[in-house]
Amino acid sequence: MDQAVFLFDILLPALMQGLVITLQLIACSAPFGLALGIAVAVGRQYGHPAISWLCRTYVFLIKGTPLLLLLFILYFGLPSVGITLTAFMASILGFILCNGAYNAEYIRGALISIKEGQMVAARSLGMTRWQAIRSVILPQALRRAIPGLSNEFIYLIKYSSLAYMITVIELSGAGKLVATKYFTYTESFAAVGIVYLVLVSITTIAVNILEKRVAVPGTVRATPSAQL
Amino acid sequence: MNDNDIVLRVEDIHKSFGGIEVLRGVSFDVRRGETKVFIGPSGTGKSTLLRCINQLTPPDRGRVWLDGEEVTNSGARINHFRQKIGMVFQNFFLFDHLTAVKNVELALLKVRGMSKAEAREKALTELRQVGMEDWAEHYPAELSGGQAQRVSIARALAMDPDVILFDEPTSALDPELTREVLEVMKKLAKNGMTMLVVTHEMGFACSVANEVLFMENGVVAEQGSPDLLLNDPRFTRMKDFIGRIDSRMSD
């Protein structure tokens, strides 16, 4: 078979179909993962002791177990208690739970780094604790969490390939199918790798732009510490 | 003196941290338009006292009254009282992610529920009061310490407080910046703002204070007009304390 025919008529169309699923997985997971991360970090840091304990336990469980295990439980395990999810839904739920737990830790680190005076000043003006967190603490903490959160987003791009293990034919899965059918492992997986590289590169550039746009004037270090 | 003149009443405030009693029963009344200055060695509870007044630090015992209403034990209404009791901090505590004008606007929008246009106008008016109108669109990191402190004074003023607490407002500033902040505070005092000021600036205390309270070991050790504490032979503690500052400065 002609290389060009294989590449353009077989491999790339299959990968593009897989890519669409991968993008759907990411787009359906990332926003909720971020929201969950914020909620869990705030709950752990500022919530009632019971809520704080709940948040800590959730992060502990997710951090301590493989994502693949979580996906197996959600897809293969839950039907035995009467909850049946589609493979796509189970994947998204697993990704949100995983993404949320790691995001929560990045955000919690940023919350801790905001000086106490910010909260004190907000409360001294008559703001409630919640108003202070929302309008003063979080806007600053989220800026500081961007490098960590973008890292976690990039992980999400890559661990979305685990959906293949519960039958969702996303990018990696599509590559695997072509590879085994046409016995073209090197070409197929190299092509899959390049698509991931492109995705991650786009993310990195987007994050750089975002970081510059939300930077608070006067606080960006003009001199990188390597030059000090 | 009419009782209605008393805007703030502080009764027998006690506060301990980890078994160490920082405040051991402090009481005083503040009349409307009065400036009281608190002086004394570090660690004698002056800052803690201010924070007990607006409940940023809840006192162990004692009560605070604002305009006849109890501030202590007021539950969720504390947020109402805190609007009426402004506070200015040693390290300014401006909201780092907001411009000067937005620092002043924030509580107007969130706490007072003003419209954006209303809040903007009020914020600019307050910035004008402290001479920071031209810096409205600058961020805290772009301001000098003196400028930042003036913005934080504007932020407190914007809530139309009955009284403003100043917690060592110039201690983080060099002499020149100190002067510009003290000028603003003098102007406020002259315009009738009620102020409680913890400071080491004796010049400010003598020229502006209606009353000086010299604190030591968690109690008010001496109390009276600046003139009285400095010149009456019955009072010695504060003179000793200032004397030590003066002799250090003449070295």
C-alpha cells in the first residue's frame, strides 16, 4: 500500500475522529474540574471542619489511587448498584473527579500564599468571609495557581487517553486500532504523539498569553531570578 | 458633657493569647470628633486593643458600644458595625489585584450595594480627599508606601465611618512619606473625623490629639491631654518613655 494513501486516507481521518472525541472529553471535563478544584480548595481551607475533612478525604482518595481504577469502577462497577453510565459519561466523570482533586491542591497552595492582611482588610470594611474570599482572596490566588493549573490541564489532555480502556475510541484508541489493523505501530503512534504535542503546544502558548493578560501591573518580576 | 456626644464606648477589655494577658481591663469613651492617641512600648496591647474594638480579634471579656449599640456579641451584625468603624493598617493591606480606585470601590459595591457609577464617583471623591485622584488607575505595587497608605485611608473613609482606627499608620514609612500621611490625618482631624491612633509619632500626638493614652503592660497607665502628660509633674511614665526615644535620637 502506498504510504501517502495510508497516511491521508486511512490514518489521518481515523486520528481526526479520535481527536474530536479527545477534545470533547477535555472540553466536558476541564471546566467542571476547575470549578470542583476551586470549591474543594476553598472548602478545605475556609470551610466548616466537617466540610474541610470531607474535602481532604476526597483529595486523599483520588491522589492515592490510579485514575484507571476509578474509571473501571465508574464504568464496570456502578451498574452492579444500579447506576449505568455510558463509557463517555463515565470517562468525563472520572476525569472531573481526578482533575478536581489535583486542581484543588494547586489552588490551596495559592490560597495559603495570600497574606492574611488581605482577609483582615476585607473584613474590616464589613465584608463577610464569603465576600472576602470571592472578591479578594480567590482573584489573587487563581492568578498564582495558573502555572500549576495549566500543568494539570496538560495532564488531562494526556490522561484522557485512558478513556480508551473503557471503550471510548479517542485519539490514542483510534491510533491503536489503525496500528493493529495495518500493522503500522511506529507510524501510527508517532502520528498520535505529534497530535498530542500540538495540543500541548497550543495549550502552553494560550497559558502564556493568559498569564500576561491577567498579570497585575507592578508585580511581574522584570528581572528573572536567574539573573540576580 | 452630653452622653449623646459619646460615639464609642470601650468597657473593661481583656484579651489573652496563649495564657499571656495582653489586655488587662481597658476602658475609655470617645466623643464625636475627638482624636485619641495611644502611645507605649511595643507589645503592650495597643494594636490588639484596636482590633478588639471592631472584633477582628474578639476580646475575652469586656464590651464595646458604638452610638449606643453593642458591637461585641452582635453576631452577623458585626459587618454593619465594621463599616462604621474604619481601620487603617501599618502595612496598608491594599487589595493587591485592584487599582487604587477599585480598592476604594470594592466594599461600596459589595457591602453597601451601590451601583458602579455611584461607587466610582464616591471612590474618586475620597481619593481626591487624600490627594490620590491622579493615581486612581494605578495598582498597589506601583505606589509608594505613603501613597498606598493614603489610598487605604480613602478606602476606610468611603464607608462614611463614625470612627477610624489607625494602627501604626506610619511605622512602615520613611520620614518624608510619614509626613504626607500625617498631613492627611491632620486634615481629617480638623474636619471633625473621630480617630483612634496608635503611633510612635510624638509630634503628631502633641499637635493633634485631644487626649493621649499611655499604655503599658495591658492597661492605660496614664491618660490626659498631651500638655498635661508632658508637663504635669504627677505624670512620669510617658515622659520616661519619650525621653528614651529622644535620647536615642540625639545619639
